[in-house]
Amino acid sequence: MTDIILLTLLFYFIQIPIPMIIGLTKGISISYYFSARDDAVKIPVLSERVIRATNNLRESLFIFIPLSILSIIFDIDITMAASVWLVARAIYLALYYLGANLIRTIVWGISIICLIDMGIRIFKHAI
């Protein structure tokens, strides 16, 4: 389970600079990213999508990480649900980037089902 947590954190840290990289390829100067960003700059649509996907991942991490740590503490095997969650999050990012709305929502639902499954397994052990 520890490896999945570390891969999840790696995925998060890889995802953070993607909007900046997209912006650089779309004409935003690197000096903008090193500034206080007081002046408004037109952010590329693709960057905005990745930012929204990253924000969504960040919200989900507040559930995933505690459940993962609890599974280690209580020695509960939730590896499959956690793995599917991580793969779903990666697919979600790609689909958000591509603008595939319906399938993206379905993949998001799968990731939520994985979190619920993880929570139920831990809850069953706790009672």
C-alpha cells in the first residue's frame, strides 16, 4: 500500500507543473511564472482544464491518503481499490485535458466508488 501512496504523491507532483508547461508552449513567458502574477494573463484553455483536474485530485487526496494510512495501520488489504483509484485519476486527467465530459464523469464516479469501497472495508474492520 505504501507504494501506491508514493505513486499517488508522485502523480500529484507531476500534475502540478503541467499547466505551466502548457502555458509556456502557448506563449506565456517564464518571467510571468516567477512573478507575483499581479497582471492578468490569458491562461490557455488546456491549462485551465489541468488546473481544474488538479484541484479535483487535491480534494480527493484528503480522503484517499487517510484511508490508505488507516489500511496500513489496521493491516487491511485495500490495494486493488487504491490501485484502481489511482489509474482512474490518471485517466480522469487525460480525459479532462481532452475535454471528454461524459466519459470523464464516469471515470470520476469509478474513483469515488473506489474510495467508498476503501472506507467500507476499513469501517467493517473497525466495528
